[in-house]
Amino acid sequence: MSYATSARAEINELRRLKTLLPPELQSWVIVEGTTEVNPPLIRSEEIGKDEIEIQIDLAKWDSLAIDQRNLLFWHEVARVQNDTIPKEGWEMAALAIGLGGAVGELWVQDGLLLLLALSLCGVSGYRLWQKNNAEKTLTEAIEADEKAVVLATRFGYSLPNAYKSLGSALKTLIEQTPSRRQRKKYEERLQALRRSASKAKARMKERNEPMGRDNRL
């Protein structure tokens, strides 16, 4: 594939993904290909006040099936809707200022300023711990998976196919991820998705609605 053909394909894919944004997000959520070296497959970050950018590694993205891409994209959209995208961080700067201030006040022996500097360190350190808490981030990811399934049905997927497509995407990520820690996160998300699919099947059976002959993930 030539460079021009590849570039056109990437532009077309970004345009396609933008059509998968719910209308209420289209004015302030941007979808772009990332230019970083060895980036994650997909992630979101705040790039300004009331503006979120979903960044995609298009080289890795191209290896996934369309349905897998769609559900992984909706997972990221769900994170935006759930307001779990990391905000522009002030914590590291505050921690550095606090530590610098604490060292300085130890030198000049000003007890009140030392206490203020240590308080700043404590608050910023706690906020950093909250952001990087593994259990919290996993819970947020599982909640986003469930909401991604709902979004898929909003865009025309049947409930069984939405579960299957996301389950297939997570299985592929497990197979392709060399990091043992990251693989474990995907595996835990897949297990949670299977439990959610089983509950959905039971609810539909109670309502006498067809879930499909085979809804295994």
C-alpha cells in the first residue's frame, strides 16, 4: 500500500469514527491519530477547557475487525460520558512545589510555612494516588465496557452482538499485549463482561426476548 493510499485510509477511518460519536459529544470531542512513539491503542485526554481528544494508534487499529474497533471506540466514548478522563494535572507541579518549600523551610526553620508546604505535599500526593489507584481504574473500565454495549445498541447493534464484539476485542488485546500487568486488566474486564452478558441473557429470558442461540464471549 502506498503512503498516499494509507493516509487516505487513515483519514477515512477517523471520519468514520467521528460518525460514531453521539450527537451530544460531537461539538467537543475530537478523534485524531496519535503521532507518539509506541502509544497505547486508544486513549483520551483533556486538551483544553471542555475539550477532549480521543487518540488512536492507527497502525495497530488497522489490524482489528470493524466491530472490534467500534466497541473499543465506544468504550472510550463511555469514559468521556462517565467523566473518568484524567484532567490536566496540577498534582505533580504542586507536589514539586510542596517538596521544594518543605526543604527550604527546614533550612530557615519557619514552622508555619513548613506545615503549609507539607500540607500541599499531602493533598497533591493523595490526588496522584487516587488517579493511579488500580482498583478504581479497573472499576471505571468495567463500567465503561457496560456503557459501550448500551451505546452499540443505540447505533443499531443487537445486545448479543454488542457483547460478542466487545468480548472479541478484549480477547484480541489479551493475545496481542506483551505486558503481563496490562493483560491481567483485559482479562478482568473480559470476565466482568461475561458476567454482565449472563445477567442480560437471564433478564431477556424472563421477558421472553431472544438473546440469540450462542452468546458466549
